[in-house]
Amino acid sequence: MDNNKWSIWAEQLRAIAQNGITYSKNGFDLERFHQLQVIAHEMTAQLADAPREKVDDFFLPEKGYATPKIDLRAGVFKQSRILLVKEKEDGRWSLPGGWADVCEAPSIGAEREVLEESGYEVKAVKLAAVRDTLQHPYHPKNPHHLIKLLFLCELKGGCPTENLEISEINFFPVEKLPPLSRGRTIKEDIQLLSKHLDNPGLPTEYD
């Protein structure tokens, strides 16, 4: 059986449990939803080969209705080369980006992430794609269901600056990419952004 299917089922069970805990008033129902949450966490721990406690710490702070998380990624080009940052976590490269922040416009968030992760100042000029990561070959899959927003950005200034998460910063030809951190960025993301760079009138792609 494909582990990806089990990951999706675990995420769906976790969402059902979280929604039930949020809205149920019946004590017996709440007990069952908490049990369902435990089962979902145990499934995720088995699939990730991680301790259950680590999964609990990752998910239990979440409350309220379960929704996908928003991942912002920026496509920044210089002379047809794409800006990538090397993640210290896995030693591979990705488009600069990260979680959307509460009360912050997504385009502003993408600009902020580029500055924080690379030191470059950019301006978001176009939303190139809205991607459901479950529909594309990102690997490993994040335990959360992610919606990825890919912004085409214009380079304005700044200089490469390493930080706690990033060890290297560089621009690469689209046809000659380094090893990618495929849970964050796949080559299809970069190819799509390059296509929108060459053809600004293309419509935003979405799942």
C-alpha cells in the first residue's frame, strides 16, 4: 500500500478529530474524538518512524476548525537564473519561502521570506500558481495538508546573507539545478515560474 495514501488518511482522521473536539458538546463524543486524534497521531508516527511524543508536540497546539496550511514560495530571477537557498535541515536547495503569517498579505509574506532567507529585497509582481501539494510529487510529504502559493518576484536590491536556517544562497540556470529539497520545492515549480517570467500574460495556474 502506498504510504502517501496512509498519510492522507491520517491527516483526514486528524482533521475530523480536531473539528469534533472544537464543536462537540457531548462528553462521550469528545472522548471518542480525542481517541481518534491519538490514533491519527500514532499512524503518523509509524509512517514517519518518529516517536509519538514528537507528533503530539507538533500537532496538539492546533485548535479550532482544521484547515490546510499556506506555504509561500518566491521565484526571483537574475539574468534568467533562479534564486535558491540551501536548507541546513537537509543540505538541499529550495525556493526561498515559508509559512504565511497571520494578518499579513501573502505577497508581503513572500517578500519578507526572501529577505529573511536570502538577504535580497524583492517585489511580488504575480501569483503564478496555487498548488495543492497532495496533487504534485513533493517528497517527503509534510504532515500537514499544504496549499503552496508561488509568487513571481522582481529583484530590487540587497545582498546574500546567511542565517540560522540557510547555509548558502545562489542563482542557478533553470536547466541546471542543484539537488532540491523536494518537500519544499520541485523542479516543476521552477519551470512554471520560468514560464511565467517569459510570458507575463499567462493566467495563474491552480488546482
